[in-house]
Amino acid sequence: MRNFCLFAALAAMAPLSLAQPVAAREPAKDAAKPTQAIDRRIGQLVPLIKGEITPESFFSPTFLAAVPSAQFKAISASITAQYGQPTRIVSATPARSNGATVKLAFEKAVATVEIDVEPGAEGKVIGLLISGFEVTGDSLEAISAEFAALPGGSGFLLAALNDDGRISPIASRNPDQQFAIGSTFKLYILAQLASEVRAGKRQWNDVVPLTHHSFSSTATQGWPKDSPVTLHTLAGWMISVSDNGATDTLLSLLGREAVEQKLASIGHSAPDKTLPFLSTVEAFALKADAQLRTRFLAASEAQQRVLLDKEAAHLTLEKATGGSIGGAPASIDTIEWFASAQDIGNLMRHIRMQRDDRMMAILSINDGLGAAAAKKWRYVGYKGGSEPGVISMSYLLQSPAGKWYIASGSWNDTQQEIDKARFAALMERLVGVALN
């Protein structure tokens, strides 16, 4: 559980947000004509992905420091396994003074590629974002078949959300099966915080101390304990970059029982699997300490709550750091947060039906899609989660015509690490066909 990171889509997955993500930059209003350097680099995209030229000859040292050659080759292999080999450049449109938006054809799809080069004649690539795969002749049947082919267990739900709150399924696979969902559990904390703000108990601009540190805390890494931050900032960090220190601070402030009551009121088909509701550090520590984990799993829910209190001194970040978690799936079928795709559908429905603009804005900070896919929607809210053997991605979407949709999917494998890029591409396709 060392990496409860959220995924922003196939080409924006950490650490695949390639060096300097083009999508994060402000496009120039009057983009210059592409330089000869960028023309040359665009022409090299096909042989680069095919492995006919080396990443070292194509990318800048800064890029390769963020995405080493071996990692880029693995990413390319994952892409070609799903979409076939790249075949040709369909189009290239200037997008920045030293950048362009490229349509790159593969055997089974056309991808949108944002590319930026450094100034100068050599013009090595400093930013590359591959996203928005449009699969030729894609269908829900084809997507469902690919879900079925994933090793381990997987499920998804694609549904329309009616104005009266009814969820109308469009397509699904194992929608009632419980899966480990990683950081997607943080949506329950967001929902409880928003409820307390609406009730007048708190305000978004309330300043509170940062009381907890944890692994995978991109925003709060290195921050002094008790640093003053607003509730809105903590919530934004928790959802947009899946910051675990912010998460545990909010969970402690709101109270475990209050978040559990919110989960119950929203509706969950198997609450016994995910209660008591663990903090991220508690989960890390239990995974790392075999003896403590065995005692925890043998206990009833009431006994587990007592154990969490009595063993608090052993359920710390320092204790978890000393344990052996490693890069393989670790107790993902027992020490986790669990939900079915239908449970997450109920959660997204709850968020939408509150008509809470601030909560919806926080959910949309990171849209979880590549720029090309996201711009097709009026609104995209997203939360995902992952750890070795686990990935979960969930969306709340509004079409240009104003219709609302929910898409949620999870994939677990207790035996081996999973191909997160493959799953992110599947979810992007699932979102995409909702508009067809």
C-alpha cells in the first residue's frame, strides 16, 4: 500500500506524467510554426515507440531523469500490446512555441500526443503526453471482454445518473463484487467533510494543524507537523494528488465513526469488509507487521476497534517504515478498503445529488483523463487509487448535453503486480463510449 496514488489516465499516470506534462502548461495564444527540430522529433515518434531508435537519442536528460529509458520502453510495450504498432502521423498542429499536438495512428487506435522540445537545433524532447486513444470500432462488448481477460478479478459499472437520483446501468461486469479500491475510499471522507460544512459545523476556510504524516504524501512531504492549513486545502490535496498525510489528518479530525456513519447512510453492500475504517498509516503498519496483522484479522470488528486503540503506539509511520511491504501485493484481500462498482456508483450519486459546488470543484481538480478525452465532457470528477495488485478508477461525468454518468472500475490480483497502464486505457475507453 506504499503507493495510493491516483491515476490521471494512461499517459498521465505517475510517474508517467512525462517530465513536464504538456497538459499542465498554458498554450500560447498565437503558437509559432513548428521548428525543424520539432518536425524531426514528430517524425521519430513511430520508430521511437517501435524501439527502432533509443530514448536517449530522443529525450532530454531532464526527461530521462523523471522517466528512465527502461520505464519508457515498458510503457511503449504496454501501449503496443493494447493498440498494436504505431503506423503513421495523421496530423500535427502547432500548440506552443516549441510544441505541437499530434494525432498518431496505431493499428487499432488513434492517439493524441502532446510533444514539446527544448530550444535549439538539436531540440530534444522535454515533454510527451500520449492520451485520448480512440479505438477503431470500439464497443461495450469489446471493453467487457477485455475486462474479463484481466488476470485476477475485475469489475466495472457504466451508468446514467438521472435527475431524480436513479442509477440506470448501461453496461457492467461483476458490479456487485467487492474489490480493494485503494485511495478511492477517500471519497467517503470528502463526503463527510462536505456534510459537516453544509450543517454549519465547519467551514471550508477553517484553519487546522497538519497532524499526520504518511507514505505517498506528495503535497505534504517534508511539511512540519502542525503546519496550519485550511480544510479546503487538505481536501484538495487528498483528492487531487491522493495525499495520505492530508487524508489521515482529515480522518482524525472528523472521526472514524463519523466517516463510517456516512458510508452507511450512502449505502454499502458489505460494510463488514471495510470496517473499521482504517487510516492509511494503520493500513501500512498492519501490512508490515505480520504478528499484529494476524491478531487483527482473527478478531471481531469490535475487538479490532479495541486493538487499534490499544496498539496505537505500534500503528505509526515509523513502525510501518521498518516493516517489509515491498512491491508485491500485500494483504490486499484483507487489509484494505473495499467496495463494489455499485457501491461506488451510490457514492458518486450522493456527491452529485448534494448539489455542493465546492465538493464538485474539489473532485474535478484532477480529471483522471488525458486532455483529449476530458475536453469532450462538460464536467469530469475523478478519484482513483492503487497499490501493488490493486487499481480502482471512478468518474462522475456530465455530457455536453447536460446528461450525467457514473463510471467505476477495479482490478485486483493477489498474486502479482498488475498493468496499471492497461487498466487506465480500458477505463478511458469505457468513459469514451458513454458518449457514442
